[in-house]
Amino acid sequence: MAHKKAQWSTNNGRDSNAKRLWVKIFWGLEARSGNIIVRQKWNKFWPGEWVSQGHDFTLYANRDGVVSFQEKKRVRFDGRVYKDIYVLVK
């Protein structure tokens, strides 16, 4: 008698749906108030002027305007330097 299932095991076949993360509105495009600009896990992009961050790290516009990205250097308390990307709506 076989100890393994011969065909596809019923324990296989589960997978989560893709979350469709990343930038939704790119540089130079119009964003209306409340539009999602970036979907992300943790902070790859940081909220700048007229942009807020949701509890799931989603960045969205607080007013109508044009989306832009800005890179700034940030020095941590131990001297390490990071380049952070800020999302702005102007």
C-alpha cells in the first residue's frame, strides 16, 4: 500500500495574491487630493510636502497638484548616511 498520494497532494496549491505594490502616479503627472501615489511595504519612499502616509505605509496626496520626487541625504545618530526619496505634490 502506498504511503504517499499518487497525484497532486491536497496540501499544495495555496498562495497569496500579489499586492500590486510600487509607484502608482509617476513624476510630472497630476494627482488629485486623496489619490494613492505609492503603495509599499515599509518606507522606501517618504512623505514630503502635501503628502501623507497611511498605516500600511501607503503615500497619498493631500491636495491637487503635480507629483515630484526628491532625494535627500540623512545622517543617522551613529554617522551613517542614507539617501531618502521624498514624494512631493506641488
